[in-house]
Amino acid sequence: MHSRAALTMNRAWKRHRHKLPFVLLTSVILSLSWIVIVLAIRSGLFWWSGSVSADAVKVFPMLVVGGLGTAATLFAQLITQDHNKREQHRQRLETIIKSLESLPAEASKPHMAGVLSTMVLLGQQRVAIRVLEPAWDEDRVDDGTATWVIDQVLTAVHGDDAAISEASVLLLGRADRLTDAKRGMYYFPGHFMSRWRTEKELPHDAKDNLLQAMGKMLVSCDKEWWCPGGNPPEWPTIILMECAEKDPDLIIRSSAAVLFAALHGCFPEQMKAFFSPEKTAPILKRAVQVAEIRSAPTASFSVYAEYFSLADQIRTNWRCDFPQREGAG
């Protein structure tokens, strides 16, 4: 609900922001008129207020002229600023159009990467995502560039919520292809490889898609690929912990706890060595509670079934214990 309200307010602001100079000018004129009338009454300018001094008669024209001059200057500055913003927006769109027109029928990956980067850096996030999707499907853009573009869209301070949603859906749809088994590499939006929280809070659906993408990536390769040294994978284990501890959304925290508990069951002794029980115990307890709530007929909230399916795949493919065993103690 919060994200929808914010999106509605943002759209309303974009529709009416060009009226701001006129609203401010009207406010200044009305305020100035009120001040002049009050001062005129108190100084005796009207017949019922008594006699008027010569100094008062001289002051009022100066006050009116000065106030109107200030209002006119402010109005001109606001009009100029609005015009400059419109001109910048037009130039950015022209740059994007020229970039798209310059793309040959079989654009090379470096060329496509440059065009997509230009779109993102010019603030055309939704256009970039729309171009990225077919280009990625046709293998005209590499996974590193694609996840960089998605990362820029997801973490933009003044991001477009519609573009954020599309970017997260795009990532989830290709999550099982982001691991390169031959080279032992994987790709993911860079911000979420080091920390979970973003400066601008992401919508619920975007965070949900990110978590599911992590789970799909984990089950896309076996335990030996992810953990050649026998230790739990640093990513996304730490990110899942941060999400399960700090995300303000209860369902998102619980979803992360389900995935973390599955990983914990694969490395119970190693987890104790890397993380204190004081940090992991509440997360594991949450995973147990979520599993119990899932079967309750009057559950107040529920984690999506996809998380339980992914957790089951991790435990089965990686030969792990069930999370209830880890949380029971």
C-alpha cells in the first residue's frame, strides 16, 4: 500500500509541477497584498484610521514596487528553471533516440552495453529495461552488463517504481542462468552482493523477486560447485542474514529466514564457527515459526510457497537437514 501511494503521489507531482511557478507567484501577491492592507490600516492611510503622515505616503509605493519586483524576479527564475529542466529532458530523449537508431540489426555486445549504459546514466531506466529484455534473450548483451543495468535501476535514489518492478522480474526470470558452471562464476546486481538495504526502500514485490532469484541461483548448481572448500557460500548467506534481521517487511524477513535455515542445515558446524548462535538462533526460530504458521488454517500472514520449494530443493540436492532440527534447540 505504501509503494502504491508513493507512486500515485509521484505521478501527480509530475503532472502538476509545471503549475508551481504560478502557484508561488499567486501566493506571494496575496501575501504582499495582505501585508500592505494591514500596514495601511495601522498607519492611518484610510479615512477612518486618522491622518496620514508624509513619510507613510512615501513608504507605501516603495513597499509595493519592491514586493512586486521581488515576486517578478522569483517568477522569472522559476519559469527559467522549469524551461531548463524541460530542455534537458528533451535533449536526453534525443540522445536515447539517436542511440537506438544507431544500433545495427546485429549489434555487438560492446555496442549494446554502451547504449544501455547511456540510457541508465541519462535517467531513462524504463527504456533501458525494455531494451535489455529482448537483447538479453537474443544473447546480444552479456550477463555482467545486464545485471549492472538491473542494479542501477534497483538502487537509483529517484528510481521509477515501474522500472524497478520490471527489473526485478527480469532478474528472477533469468536467475537460473546467472551461474557459469564452467568458469565457476556467477552474476548478480552488485549492490546486493555486499549488502541488502538500499537508500530508497524497494517495493515488496521487488525484494521478493530478489530473494527468489537468490534461491533459484543456489539450486541451479550443486553443493560442490558453490562450496568447493566445504564451507557455506559467503554469498548469499550473509545477505540472507542481513535481510532476515533488518528488513522492515515481516514477510520478506520471514522469506529470507526460510532460505537461510536451509543453508544452515547444510553446514551446521561451519555456521557455528562463522556466526554466533545469538545471531542465527532468532532467524532459525523464525523459519520454524513460519513453517508452523503455513499449516495453520487461520494464519495472519504467509510466506510464498516458492520459498519452501526452493528450501526443499536445497536440502535435497545439497543433502541437508531440515530447518526444524536447527531451530528446535
